[in-house]
Amino acid sequence: MLDLKRFGQEQLLQFWTEISAESKKKLESQIDSIDFAYLNELAAELVLQKKNIELPKELLPPKVFPAIPDSPDLSKLYEEAVAHGKNLLRGGKVAVLTVAGGQGSRLGYDGPKGKFPISPIRNKPLFQYFAEKIKRASEKYSHKFLWFIMTSESNDAETRRFFEENNYFGLSQDTVIFFVQGMMPAIDYSGKIILEAKDSIALSPNGHGGTLLALAKSGALAKMRKNSVEFISYFQVDNPLVSPLDPLFIGLHSLEKSEMSSRSLSKTGPNEKLGNFCVSDGKLCIIEYSDMPSELTEKRRSDGRLLFEAGSPAIHVFSVAFIERLTQDGKLKLPWHRADKKVPFIDAAGNLVKPEKTNAVKLETFIFDALPFAENTLILEARREDEFSPVKNPDGVDSIVSCRRMMVEKDASMLEKVGVKIPRDAKSSPLCKVEISPLSFLDEEDLALKFRKSSCPILEAGKEYYFE
Ligand code: UTP
């Protein structure tokens, strides 16, 4: 066993004589997994002092490819990109990656967030909704896409069980690959690692930045290479609106020789809680909303638009070679971010205490901090209503309620585009509930095929319609 005194962390063993042999083993293996010298360094820098975020001196707004092409040249480029993207999809050059290791604390749902039933009529869980999109894409492009799902130690077993119990939602079991991200101990304000039980350290997932190293360490990158995968389409488990395999985005990434590409949204206002795309020293980066001073977020252009209007919905395409390069020596030093949390702990008398105020720091890395390491990057704007409605909270902004509403809106618009008549109120919201099964209709192209053959229905207010 390590000499914990040397690192000032001997409190981890304060109940050692009381715990069983099995508990000793468990605690020992947690202790062995921690690099104490490094952790103490981080604690000194980020916990014992609240380091002010050092923003680069000059931040500029980035160049963004608009969602709708605004010139004939751009229209041509997008057409080429779509065709190229479809070829890459057909050629099996793309894999899907979903990060699902988070704790979903704001949602307050008991279980992995991907199990949350989200679709407005059938209540399909998030994982099922993505699985159906991927299945339909596999038919469309005649290729069984590999789907990598990142879990954490806390939700890995339950996530795998959910897929098994549901027969992988119709996907081949060997195409769904789970891999587990790293954990970080919670540190109290005096720099000590917290025990959440007499035999257990308070550990939490190390942030979605942990994805890159976990991909390398788990053998997922090697598996991609073995299967000739060159590009990874990345999104978060709580955004059912996303297109998991978008030919335009993937094609543009490849044509422009980008190593890491991102979708952007036009922010709803200066305070929207989205990372801000900025350029610093010629490099694209994302600055968290909480780190961006208001004099920058509120700055406007002469036409009234926000100067930093591009926010990040956390949708990216990565080149496999880029992640290989970043992780080649088994290390990846992304910056750590501090989050103050209420972490339950065991007091000296051995009682569990649930603090009422924040008492500890959790450290996380963010995947978007990889952007400045890329030689080439690009941003493609997305239409929010098409691509982004995260389930973060039970109600209010970015909630179950707003997400289901946007799912209905998106499906209603797609149906209207192919000629289905949808009743709408004065504010143009649909007066009936609709849900399109992604298993049958991935996009407008699929819907158009159906309604070209049969006549277009006229939907009635107050009713529910499921299209499959
Ligand atoms: P969030 O930052 O929204 O965190 O994660 P969360 O854990 O889902 O929710 P809160 O903040 O506790 O309420 C955005 C995405 O990144 C994944 C999440 O699963 C989600 O898809 N994520 C986050 C990870 O995979 N690992 C992490 O360590 C953190």
C-alpha cells in the first residue's frame, strides 16, 4: 500500500481497522488507481486557491459555414460535401460516438440518462431513439455502422444490461461497443480526498474530455482502425434531435481536411448557457459560458448581432488520426475545470453527512479543449430546431418539456415539407402531437418516398399521430 502520509491523504485509511477484508481490497484498488502526486498538484492549483481563469488577451469571433449556403459557390461546395459524405458513409469510413458517462444530476433521473423515455408519443428512451436512427442509416447506406458508447464506472453495468434486455434495439450486438471513462476523486476545500463510505472514495466521472484517452486506452481506436473507420461522429446522450450521421457535416469535414469540426448555433442571447466559439492566436477554441466575461458576451456588431453569437451544441466530427496523435503516449493533458459541489462524506465518527452547502470540488476535463490542438478545424452552423434540444432539467429551459415540444415541432415541419397538413395555432405551434419513427424515416428523403406513393393526410387538432 502507498505511503499516503507522504501525500497528506492518510484520512483515506481512517477506518481501515474496522472494515472487512473485501472492503479493504476495494479501497486499496481505488487508492492504487490514483496518481496522488498529480492530484495534489491539481488540488494546490485549483482547489486550495480558486485560480482565476486566464482568458487569452485577444479573442475574435470565428469563421462559420452558414446553415443555409449564402452564395452559389457555397451551394456547390455543400452539394459536393453531401455527395462525398454519402460516399464515406457507404464506404464504412464513419463510426458513431455517444458520450453517456455523465451523472445527469440536474435531471434527477435515477439511472443512466440514455434510459430516459423521451419521445413524445411512444416514450422511446434516448438510447432507443438513437439506435433507430443508426439502424435506418445502416439500411440507407448499406453499412452496419459501429456505435461507440462511453459510460462511466457508475452506470456501465446498467447501460449494458439495458441494451441486452432490449435486444440492442434491433442493432447487431457486435456493432454496439461500450467503453468506460476514467474517474476523479472529489477533493474538499482543505485539499483532502473525500470518503463517501468507510471503504470507498467519492469518485465521479472525469468529464467528457475523458473520452479521448478512454477511446485510446479501451482499444476503441484500434477497433476503428481495424474496421477502416476514419471519422467519428460525436454527440451527447441527452440531445435526441441530433442527426447521428450527417452527410453534409461529415463530407465538409473531410473535404476541408479538418481534424476536428463542430456544429454551432446562433445563441438565443448573451447569457445562453452554451460554450462560446472564439479564435485566439489563430486557433479555434470554446470558452465555457461561465468563464466568458459579460463585456465580451454582450458585445454586438454594427448590425446588432452578438459578436460571439456562435454557441456550441457539443456536436463534433473527429478524424481518428487526430485522436491517435493526441493520445499516442497514453497521456493527454487537457486543462482541468473546477466545479463546486455538495459531496456527501463520512465524518470522523464514521457517520454519513449530506452537506447543505458546497463542500468540495469535482474536477473535469472538456472535450472541446482539444480544438486548439487540431491543425485544421471548421464550424458548420446548425439550425437549432433541427439539431439541438438537450434534456438537462425536469422543466424550464433545456428540459424534458421543451425537448418533447421541439421533437414534435421538428417532426411536424418535416411532415409539412412533404405535403402533410398540420393544424397550427396563432403562434404557429402544432395543435396535434406527431412522432415520426426514425426506424422508417430518417429524413425528408425517406418521408417524401412514402408520401409520393400515398396521398398526404390532413391531421386534426387535439389528436396524436405516430408515423412508421
Ligand atoms: P453534462 O455536462 O450535461 O453533464 O454532460 P450530465 O452529467 O449529463 O448532467 P449534470 O450536469 O450532472 O446535470 C453532457 C454530456 O456529456 C456526457 C453526459 O453523459 C452528457 O451526454 N458526460 C459528461 C460524460 O460522458 N462524462 C462526463 O464525465 C461528463
